[in-house]
Amino acid sequence: MNLHSLSKMFSLLPLVLLFPLCPASPLSPEAANAGVASINPATNGKPASEGTTSFDGQSLAAIAAAPAPAAVMASSASISQTGWTVTVDSAQSGNPGTNAIDGSTTTFWHTEFSPVLAPLPHQIIVDMKSNSLVGSITYLPRQDGSSNGNIGEHVISLSTDGTTFTTVAFGTYIDDATLKTTTFTPTTARYVKLQALTEAGNRGPWTSCAELNIYTAAGPAPPALSAGKGAWGPTIDFPLVPVSAAIEYSSGNLLVWSSYNPSTFGGSNLVQTITATYNIGAGTVTSALVTNTGHDMFCEGLSINFNGQVIATGGNTDAATSFYDSPSNAWNKGATMNIPRGYQAQATTSTGNAFVIGASWSGGQGGKNGELYNPTANTWTLLGGCPVAPMLTADAQGVYRADNHGWLFGWKNAYVFQAGPSKAMNWYGTSGGGSQTAAGTRAADTDSMCGNAAMYDAVNGKILTVGGSPDYQQSNATSNAHIITIGTPPAAPTVVTIGNMAYQRAFANSVILPDGTVFIPGGQVFANPFSDATAQLTPELFNPATNTFTQMAPQAIPRTYHSVAVLLPDGSVGSGGGGLCGTCATNHYDMEIYRPPYFFTTTGALATRPTISSVSVASIKVGGTFTVTTGGAVTSFSIIRLSSTTHTVNTDQRRIALTPSATTGTTYTLTIPTDPGIALPGVWYIFALAGGVPSVSKTLKITLT
């Protein structure tokens, strides 16, 4: 199959996930080097073959194509339809529910439209006649050329008795005829229910289905809730591959986006971005096409400013700036950057500006020195004193990859600390014309491209760094871990090497949790874009009290290249995406929700969570004092800055532990740190904790003045 000829299609033919849960092993470069495209240092910055024989520098011949629907449905994991029965809420004469389980793609179930037009919602329940450990389903829309009845918003639930059903997945499917796969936490079930809440194209209140197949789980049942490993589920289906994500502060919803197209970034028209919003409270997913900013925001720099606005810069449209305003639910166009970029690092400074540096993936190669965006004035200023050269890695592909995905942290006095991925660290001053000061090396660590860095204790300047690989791709990842402590810039930080993670990881993500631990899902032992080979399905939890890592419950879906992870308002984590490679086998249009161990007691019951009744202020100046009233006694508080994340990078998240200075009943007095480099202004979650169990968060806006 010629992937290039298909890469502009709007969706893939998904592959049922058949991945082992055992730790993956590193590969030799000879075993996995399927051919990294040679780089052409021309004005476009990308390989000369990009868009013809390569995808993001990876040879198209090395990217596995998705199998045909018939091959998926006939896979060894497919549970035989023999003996199955179905129950449907409605059926048109000649299109009975049994057509959905007859093994034929030419017949289909269709709800009644004549003489009576049956209204939504609709449902089909399959009785497999015996229990199985179920891990996924596939839904094949009708294949006769009509789109009427394609399922959009949906809910998937399982049951052992046909009476009590448990939701394992929900979301929205893309409106096309391709096979849809939904994978979820392995669950024992006899009955599978697919509910259609909307028709994907809003053409009418119909539902149709050519084939509904059910598959055994790839791995074992999850560990018991009493095991202290946390739990996964449900799965959220998106009508795109979520490559970037940010929290909408005014609603608490999750905003995600892909590129100009829901399934690929190749061949971009450079003028639009497809987004989706997960309404956490309503449990719904909606999609929107953003055209007014003329910006394909794939491979952008990303950060959240003092007002909670999401700022996206460069990427496929390499000099553009767009910003998202949560209250108005609108994207707006910003000023054009001086230097076009893609895959840049970007961080909010203590003065409220956005600092960007690096990014030779697009817009030409090399010389991607720092510049500063003032969101108030809507202006970009070059910083001649902030050269990119000191932070380059020694990547095998040269500067095309060597200046990508910097680990940046806005800090005191308008400085930005660059912790990686190069083993060399640097301070960048953003005042005046800018400055750069070498900050030593990250102990004996290698260059760690596509690793992670997280400021889990901002008051004490503590940064955890984990994983990454010496080269961007075709490179074995490391399991290395370090604690960097930064102080008054530009003084050299201290670096302590701690015990390694259990697993090597590149393309993983890290999420700071309310209790100060850091959750690390996904990644790959051998960094190989658009492949799920050597995927790490078992996440780890870093404990800062002991500087150790503990393995958590495995996730069902590989999260490798182009995956994201983000802290949600209730203290759970969304881990999703991966792929965005057209008709490849590794596009993941979904997100799994992880509930950390603090959600459960030692017996496996749901933990009693503290509650926040009220916060005395909606916004507060750095150094200010406020009160929080809770529904009962609590032991501590923490605040975590809201996140924006893409391509393993999240420069926004940081955590501050708050100790009450006074307590009156269940009203606690708290004080924000005085330095805006520590308590970086913007919108923060505030959590109350009782015995390590966090409340659902409230939000608090920290201001500079």
C-alpha cells in the first residue's frame, strides 16, 4: 500500500490492539533502522523527501499501514459471532439487527424510518452467550456509499447479566465509512451494548451498522483496586488524533487538536486546525474546525499566559501565532513570529511574556534563536542574546532535530531555565536583548530527546527529569532519572542522579499529581516514530519522598509518538493520542482516563474525598493571603498550574504545596509565594488533601499585580 497516496484521507482503518503487557526490550539500531530520511538544509527545514517518500523524517516504507477491515474482523482476537443474538430498539423492514452480526459487510442494520421515523438515541445489544475477557470492539458503518446512520456520539457498556451495564467507553466517531476501533480496559462480559446518541453528520435521527465485532483483550484483567496500582477507564473516543491538549479554565473542559486533518499532518493546507472538546461534566465530545486564524497548529510551541489563554505558535504554519480564549470559546489570530519555527520550546516568563527558542522542523534549519511574545501588545521581539546553539543535542539528523522540544521553565527575574533535552543546561534571560549563561550538564546523563521534565516542587525549585533518547529517532531510550534544583539565576543548579525508572522511555509524558507524586505513562524503548513496537504499557509513579518509582496498572493502548497526558480537574489523568500518520496502523483516536491510587482505599473501595466548599477569592496577587473552606477537616493543600501539552512537552504544569497559617473550624488561611517566578501567574487548580486523598479542584487565578 502506498501510504503517501493515502495520507491525505481523513481517517485510518484502525488495527485491533494486540500488544503484550510485559516490558519491551531495546533494539539494536540495525534491527530497527528502517531508514531515516536524509535531511535537506533547504528553506523548508524538512527532509527533501517530506511528503513524497517520508513522513516527519521517517521513511513511509517503514510505517506500517493499517490492515483492511476484513483482516481486522477476522483476526485471532475476534470472538466468533456463532450463536450470538442481538436486541435493537428499532429496525427498518429489510435491515434487521441481525445484519450487524452476520459476517457480511454488504448488509447492515438500520433503524426504522418508514412508516415511522424512530427518534434517537438508538442501541444494539449483543449477547455472546458466554463470558469473555473483552478488550475492544469495532464498528463498521454501512458500506453502500450512503452515510445515513453513521454513529457519532456514542456510549459502549458491558454486562455479565444483561441487566447491570458498566460504561467502558464513550465519545464521538468520525463521520466516514472507515472501521472504528474502541479499545478499553479488559473487562469480563457476556453482553455488549452500543448506544448511538447522535448521527455523525446530523442528517437525521437514524443509526446504521454493517458489522459489530467484539475482541478478546490483549492482556490480562487489571490488578485489583486494593493493590494500590490505580485504575484505567473509561476510554474517550475522539473524532481526531489528539496530539495537543490544554485545559479550558473557565469550563474545566479538555481542548484537544490534531492538524488541518483529523488523521494526518502531511500535505497540510496550512490554514486550519481541527479541534475537539471533551466536556467532562456532560461526558460528551464535540468537534470544531478553526479557520479564522489561518493556522495549522500541528507541531506548535505551546503555553498558557497570565490570563489563562492558550498560546500556540508556529508548527505546520511556521510563523503564525494563535491564542485560545476559554470564556469566549474562540481562537484569535496573533502577530507573526520573526523566525518561523516548528517543534519549538515555549514557556511563560515571570513577566507574562512567552519565550520561544529552537525548532528547525519547519521554517528552515538552524539559527532558531530566542524571541519573546508580549501578549498584551501582541508583538514579537528578537532576543539576540539568547542563542540556540548552547542547547543543541548531538542528534544524528543534525539541527533538524537537535533544537527540538526544549525543557523550559519560567523562573525568577524573567529568567528561563533550560533543563534539557540536551545534556547541557542553560539559563536564558529575557530582559532587554536577552542573555545566555551555561548552567553545567545534567550529571552523567546523555542527550535525552523526547524525555520529560516536571517541576513538582516549585517553591524549592525541584525538577524531575526522566527518559529520552540520545537521538530523536532510531535510538534506544534510557530509564535515567535526575533531580535538578534551581535557585537564584543564573547560578548553576545542583543535579542529583537518582535510581532509574523501571523501564526505558522515549515519547512518554509526565503529569504532576495533587499529592506531589509524578505519573509517567507511555513511551517506547526504541524511539521510532509512527510505530507502537517496544511500547511501554506499564506506567510509573515517582514518589518525591523516597525518590523512587513504582509500577502502576497497565494501560490498554500504546501511547508513543505524538501522545499527550494531562491532569484533569478531579485529580485523574487523561492519557491519549499517538500517530497522526494518515492510513497507518498506529493512529489512536482516543484517550484513557487513569485514576491514581489515591482514588481508592486499601480494600479497593472508593476513597472518601475531601471537598472544597468555597474559596474566598477568584483571583489573588502573588504574595496574597486567602481562605479556603472545606466540607470537613483536611491535612494539606496544593496548587497546580493548568496544563498545555504537546510532543512530550508541558512547560506550564508546576506544583506548590500550601501550608495553612491559621485554621478556624474548616476554614484555612493560605498564602501564595511572593515571587512570580515561583508562583507563575495564571490559572491554577487548588486541591485540599486529607490523608493524601485530594478533593475535586477549584480554580484560582494568580495575578502579577
